[in-house]
Amino acid sequence: MFSRKTNTISDLAPEKVHYTKYYEHDGQLRAYANRSMLMAGLFGVIAFISLLFAIYVRLQPPTVIRVSADGEATVVGGRPITGSVTEGILKVLAATQTGEVAPIDIEGRAAVRRFLESYLRYTPTSVDKNLADALNMMTQNLRVYCLNQLRDQDLIGKIKEEQITSSFKIRSIQPVPGQPWTYQAFGVKEVHRIRNKSEFTDKIVGKYHVRLIQDRRSERVPSGLLVAEYREEQMVGEKDVGLLQESGLLDR
């Protein structure tokens, strides 16, 4: 009357399994295995080629690049290499090695101009800053020498006591032939001073000799040029005494 229905494993299996033979399952496994062996062989060949390339590169002599003081890079060892791409790489490498490029003539002229204007142009209120800027542009030896001269002559005290005002205008700056980073500047300096309630004016046309030395670029010395030698020579001079003096140097 009542019949008990029992579920077997074959009844619970998917319908597709009922129609799949055992050798079809075995074929799929073999196909997967063959595909895995093919991929393994391909990756093995790639690894072997990479190993051969690494050995080849390791056996090559190292490329030696010499970087001169002006930032020029040349190949002195290893395989010779040419081409615009290689030249660009050498320039980048030279800039990386030195961290800077050599200064040019316009930077030397600018350094001379800035030094002379700071050292020779001042007022009683700006003399401290101007001389400090000029001293910071000097090498250590020249800085110590100038500081001793300023201290012995008490120049800053005299400038403030006599209310000395110095104006300076550069006429020309020319490099000295055959001497690197050496310049001759011609300029006119006009010095006003007050003594015993009288104003004295000195007009001096001078020649200024400035020799620079190349150093590393820095935030304090962006051009990388320091003043190593300085001297001046008076060419023409005249002294005027009076209460009212007209100055052509102050007109810019």
C-alpha cells in the first residue's frame, strides 16, 4: 500500500553525469595536464633565455665615464657607444654626478658687478649690510684680510661718524685675456662726507681688478663663483668742496 522510495548516488548526480563516460573525464584531465606542461615548458625557456642574457651582461667589461670639472662626460673604458640617445644619457649622468653645470661668462660678469656695487656703494645706514654681502662673496682668505683691514682702519665707524655716502656706477666690465675668471671693471665713484658742517665730495674714476674662483653652487653662492682677488687703481680724481653739490651718478 505504501512504498518507500530510496535515493541512490546515481539519482543525486547531475543529469550530465548520466550521459558522460569515464573515458571522457580522463580525456579532460589529460588535456589539462598537456596544457600545464606546455605552459611550464614555455616559462622554462623564458627563464633560460633570461639567465643567458644575465650571464652575457655580467661578462661585459664595465663602462667607465669620466666627468670633467666643466661637466663634460666622456667614455674612457668598456665598449665604445655612440648615438644621440647615448650622448643625452651621458649629459644627464654628468649632471647627476656633478650636481651642477659650469658657470658661463655672463654669470662671471654678474658676480663682479654685484660685488663691486655692494662693496663700493653704501650709506651710513646700509654700510653694514652692503659690506656683509660683499664679504660673503669672497673666499675665506680674502674675507679674513678685508675684515682685518676694516677693523684696523675703523672704516665703518668713520662712515657713520662723518655721514659718508658713496655712489658708484660701472662703465664697463671686460675679461682679461689669457686669465680665466679675471675681469677689469671701469667705474666712477662719488663720495660725499660731512666734516665741520661742510660737505666734501670726491669724484674718482678707477680701474678695478677682480679675479674669481670657481666653487660649488649653493644657495648662498648660486653662480658658484667667489672673489679671490680684488684691487683698485685710481685713474682720474678731483675734489670739490661746497654746500651744494650736483651728482650725475645718482641719475639712473
